[in-house]
Amino acid sequence: MSLQRKIGKEILFFDGAMGSMIQKHNFTVPPEILNISNPQIITDIHEKYIEAGSDIISTNTFGAYSHKFGNLEQIISRAIINAKAAVLKSKKEVYIALDMGPSGKLLKPLGDLEFSDAYEIFKETAILGEKYGADLVILETFSDTYEAKAAILAIKENTNLPIFCTMTFDENQKTLTGGDVLTMVSLLEGLGVDALGINCGLGPKQIEPMVKEILKYSSIPVMIQPNAGLPKSVNGKTVYDLDAEEFSESMKRMCMEGALILGGCCGTTPEYIQKTVEKCKLLTPVSLSEKEYTFISSGSRHLLLGREPLIIGERINPTGKKKLKEALINKDMDMILQEAIDQKEAGAHILDVNMGLPEINEVEYIVDSVKAIQAISDLPLQIDSSTPEVIEAALRVYNGKPLINSVSGKKESMEKIFPLVKKYGGVVIGLVIDENGIPETAEARYDVAKKIIDTAEEYGIKRKNIVIDPLTLTVSAQQKEAIETLTALRNIKQGLNVKTILGVSNVSFGIPNRQSVNSTFFALALQAGLDLCIINPLSDLMMGTYRAYKIFAGLDENCREYISCYSDKAIVTDTVKNTSRKASVSFSPLEECVVKGLKDIAYIETKKLLETTEPFDIINSHIVTALDYVGSNFETGKMFLPQLIMSAESAKRSFDAIKEHMDKQGKKTELKGKIVLATVFGDSHDIGKNIVKAILENYGYEIIDLGKDVPIETVVSSVVENDIKLVGLSALMTTTVVNMEKTIEKVKEVMPQCKIMVGGAVLNEDYAKMINADFYAKDALSAIPIAKEIFGK
Ligand code: B1M
């Protein structure tokens, strides 16, 4: 029977770990090479899993990508041959999954890899997998939804293979990039994978609560491949804390809850799979059901629509906004980013992104804007354009499940937009306008809405993923029709069982005191059942109306949200300004830029500050304080790696300005001495080390900068080759100070007379002594007297 017919109907068993099985042989080559050098070992492992009861075995191709292996085709073909040999021998109906892990490179903005380059990497492997006879692809151990999206598109667009996609979560139930399980479900289900779930990272007990959550919301089969518990070190070896019996008991529980595809990851062996098969084989598979929840998401945040009205910030749209128009024409991305930040702070849940300006290339601008906004904001986006090509370009690079604004009831619009919605996943907004224009009556608008929904369903788009916009009309010009909008909204929501949306502000065009009309219409629309409200969140009156409405709708228990928002503010009169911004943490403008990751403004703010403030004060009182704030939020799970990276980038830009300033000021004196600087092995934090470098250079020392993550031998050979008297080492992590200690030991071994100074937030004076450093520098300036002491000048 074909695999497709079994997916979702039967309990399917995957294999367990390949890596742990290979490790037992102590090979030194990458595992993928063994497909060619030691095929029998790989086939034997597959055979053992088939004997244990696996219905699907995964090829030994976890990291098989063209940038790692020149002989990619050979590796993949041999890997599939090895798997096929085991299947043939077993005479069982076993399917072969092309195993694809992450590319090993981080995508922008986390790393250097472009989304389109990631796509190409995955495409090559997937095409070869299909060519040599894989039955499906298993994408596993992904920790960045964006990378998973690149892989899924690459496989879907270039092969016909079913896709199972699993991601890895930590004990805080988040991926490395901060997404939770529902963020994953929204994206992967939208992209149309055949199964989704969790693998690696944790044991079955730790993933159980997450699996329950996934099962509640996922309409597609759920797959689990946990580790054999949590790792611990025994006699220098990593072992896992669950035996096969305990592992399989947990697997059985999750299978009874509804997980349909079961396997194992690190530490699991054929015994674990065999026990799991024994315990689950005869269970009745829990039948799949369509879950009627509507989600949209960014890469790190999901939003459930319909539970309460949500605010869509309308301000990233040049229509009628002179300043934004100018900013766009001048490619001033910072203004757009600032709008994104301000709207979020004012209470927006979603950001509209519209680049419809005749003077600019809309495709290029929307792509750049979507990428830039999603790098600094975790709010889901509404992709807004009247041009299908623009919508598609934005959908492609968007990291998440977006709102798509919009399709109309016109045949041509539906023919162009629905295939995009189906392919990329998203919630589409249907405007009740068709070839005959906007209907005047509520009944006729209902009919257009129904036509849109029926047609969408023909394209395989579920009703839950459609939102209808009954269209706001200008009350001064079309009073009767504007009022009809409210009736249409109510009828469409109730009669067609879909969510609704309105762009509220249009109602008041052409009349004075627009805000009163807007806020009254808004309140009426909310009362009529509006789910998504496109408004200006920086308008006090609109946000006040929204928050007050929530009180009366029973959505703000004991008026808690309202009170906390307004207790410290003067009564709302209206001007368009942002009163909801709470100054709970007060930052200087530069600190704010670093915290929010606004690189270019950080540079400008630093330049301004340099007119009045000493460089070192800027470092200590702005850059370091901002990074400390980001660091502690990261530690407590309030901020995630992408934000940490953007903050680090902004700190670097700020420091660029400082360095330019110091270079201009610094007198070129004769060099006072040569110092080697390095961030120790395993540690990529180099902002502090670079500051130390700049300051020492400014004081006339020559610096040999070995960079970050520097192997011990590199430090040692540089010290010897350059006959160095002073080495500076930096380390920021508890896990890397051990390498600092080892580096000191080696340097002292070969050059006992060479002095070593150490620094970095993780160290202190006592610790520095303990690891035999000669000097501890608490900050960059403290490095100067140390250098003076060594070189006597
Ligand atoms: Co990461 N990071 N980070 N990080 N990061 C820390 C260090 C962390 C404390 C955050 C936290 O959880 N609170 C934590 C370490 C926890 C621990 O070990 N206890 C951490 C972690 C966990 C990680 C990752 C593992 C996250 C992940 O991937 N899951 C990962 C590690 C990657 C690796 O190294 N293998 C990671 C990655 C990153 C970024 C890449 C995103 C980025 C670094 C970018 C870069 O440096 N190019 C980053 C950042 C920015 C930070 C924080 C927020 C800020 C570090 C910094 O630049 N501070 C940091 C939290 C924090 O420190 N508050 C954090 C400002 C800098 C000027 O201070 O380096 O101390 P500092 O330098 C000072 C002085 O100490 C002294 O002078 C400088 C100026 O006064 N000094 C010296 C420093 N070196 C000196 C040498 C000297 C003399 C003086 O002589 C030689």
C-alpha cells in the first residue's frame, strides 16, 4: 500500500538513532561518508531497526549537503542503496525516508546564509533523494522555522515526496529562535507538510506536555522522536537516563493521546523501538480531526484569531503619509522599523506591511521590508498589496503564517491569489467587491463573501483560514452604505462562520474631527463582532475605545488591563500620540536602539552623543548597560537569539562610530609594544575584546587580533612567533573559561615570561587568580595600566 494512504490512518513506526549506533564504532570520518566507505555497517543498522518493527527507516544523510560534501550524489545514492538493501532483505513493506537535518549554517539575520541559498542547498539534496528512490523526506532537528520553511519549499517545488517535519524544543518549550509549538504548527500546517512534530533535544517525558498541546491544535498527523531521556556524563561518556522500558511507556501514553508516528532520536537503539512497537502496535490509532482554530504567526509568536479582537497597525503604508513616502524613496529602512516598534509598544498585535508606491519597485521593497521587520519584531505581519507578484514575493521570504491582504470576489483576483494562499499557507482576507463593484446592501455583500469562501474551498483553502472584510465606506459620501457595513459584518460572521476584518479609518474621510467618527464606528464594529481591526494604534482615542470595549465584552476581567494601562496617565483627550507606552524601563536613545536592534540609528545616536560625552562613558553607560538588559532578558526567556543578535549588531555599529571618532582624535605616536588579543576557543563573543583592542590601539599599542573562538594552539604559536610579552584573553561564558585556563597553561608552558591579562563579564579578580592569569581587567580602560606596567610606557 502506498505510504500516503497510511499517513494519518495507521500508527507508523520510525527507526531510532543512527548517530548513536555509528558512534559505537569510533569512526573519525563524518557519518555520511560511511555510506560509501562502510556500507555494510549502515545496512546492518537499518536491518536491526526493521527487525525491531520500524515501518520507515531514515537514510544516513543527516548533514548531506553540497556545501559540506563534493560527492553529494554519491553519498545520497549510496545511502539509499544501503537502506534498500536492508528493506529487500527483510521482505517487509518498509519505506525509506531521506533524512535531512538543518544545513549547519544559520540563516540571516541569525547568520550569513540567505533564505534563497538555503533553499538551493535543500533543493539539491531533495532532488537526489527522489532520483534514487526515497519514499519521503524527514526534515529533522530544525530549530529555526525559517530554515524549515526554506527546506519545505525546496522539497515541494522540486519533488513529489511527502514531507514529515520535526523541530527541536528546549526545556522552556521553545526552539532556539524562540518559537513555541503552536508557532511551529501554524507554519508547518500552512505550508502543507504531511506530518509534523518534535524530535531530539529532550526525552519523552519532557516533550509530553508539548505533544498534548500540538495534538489539540494540529489537524495533520503528529510525529514524535524524543531522545532516550536526558543526557548525563558517566565516565566521560554521554549516556541517556531512560531505559527502553521507561521510554516506550511514555511513547505509549503519547500514542494513546493521538501521536501517530513514533520513533527515537539520540540514545535510542533498536531495543527502544522494539519495545515501543510492542506497546503501541495494537493500539487503535486516534483518528485525525479538523481543528477549527485560526492561527497566524511570526517566527517566534503565534496568534489565535477570534478569541478577542486584535489590532493590526496600519502605519507601514505610504498612502497619505508624506514622511513615509520620502523614507521609502530614500530607502530609509529605519523609519519603517521605528514604525514597527512604536506600533507594537502602543498595543498592535499584527503589523500591516504595504509598499504600494508607484515610484518604487514594490516587489523589491516589500521583500526588504518584510525581512527587516521580522529581524527586529516578533509580531506577525499582514502582507498587503493589490499585486499578486508582490504578495508572492513577500510570502516567500516571510518567516511564519501571515495574514494576506487581500483577494476580492473578482474571478481574476481569486484565480491569482488562492493558489498562493494554498501554497504558502496563510489566512487570506476576502474583500466583498467583485466585477460589479462594492454592493450597496448587506445582503449583496454577504453573497460576495459566500462566493469568495466557496471558491477558496475549491482551491483547498479551509474556511478557518478566510477572513472577510465587509469594507468600510466613507460616511460623508455614502452614509447609508457605510452603515450597511455593520449589518454586513454581523451577518457574514454569523451566517458564514468566518472571522471579520475592517480598515476602520476610511469611514471618516472628508469630514472634520475624524477621530470621533472613527472611534464611534470602531466601537459599533467591535460590537457587531469585528475580529481584526486595522487602525492606527498610536491614536489614543482608538486604543482607548478598544480597551474600553474589552471591558464591556467581558474580555478584561476586573478592568485589569484598562487600569494598568491608564492609571498613571492623564485622561485621554485625543491627539495622535502614543500614551500606552509605559516608561517602566527608561533608556537613553542609544540604549533603546541597541535593545531594539536598530543598527543605523544606533550609529547616528552615537555620533550625536560623542559631541558631549567621552567615548568610554558611552561604552559603559549606554552600550554595556543595553547589552546587559538584553542579556538578562535572554536569560529569563523574554528575548530570544534573533533579538540578541540584532542588539549585538547595533552595539557594533555604535562602536564603529566611537572607533571612527577615536581614530580621528588619536595622535599617531611610536608604537609602545605588541599585544596579542583573542576571545578563547568555543566563545564567539567579541564585542568586549574589540573595545579593548580599540582602546589599546588608541593608546599606541600594536594589537595582533586573533579574533574569536581561537584555538589554544593559535594563541600559543602567535605568542611564540611574535615574541609577545602580553597576551589578552576574553571569555564571556561559564563554559568557555575552562578554555581560558587551558590557554593560559599552554602559553605559560612555552613562554613562561609572557604575561597574561584576562577579562570578560563572566570573570572576576579571584577567578582570574585561580586560573593563573597575571592580571584581571574589569573593563577595557583597566587594560591600559596593565599594558603600561608591562611595557613601561
Ligand atoms: Co551571548 N551570552 N550567547 N551572544 N551574550 C551571554 C554572554 C550570556 C551571559 C547571556 C545570558 O544568558 N544572560 C550567556 C552566557 C551564559 C553563561 O555562560 N553564563 C550567553 C549565551 C548563552 C550565548 C549563546 C550560547 C546563546 C545561544 O546560542 N543559545 C551563544 C554562544 C555562542 C558562542 O559563543 N559559542 C551566544 C551568542 C551571542 C551573540 C552572537 C548573539 C552575541 C555576541 C555577538 C558578538 O560578540 N559578536 C551575544 C551577546 C551580545 C551577549 C550579551 C547580551 C552581551 C555580551 C557583550 O557584548 N557585552 C551577553 C550578556 C551580558 O554580558 N550581559 C551574552 C558587552 C561587552 C562590552 O562586555 O564582553 O564583558 P564584555 O566586555 C567588557 C569587559 O568585560 C571587559 O571590557 C569590556 C568593555 O568594558 N573585557 C575585557 C572583556 N574582555 C576583556 C579582555 C581584556 C580586558 C577587558 O583583556 C584581554
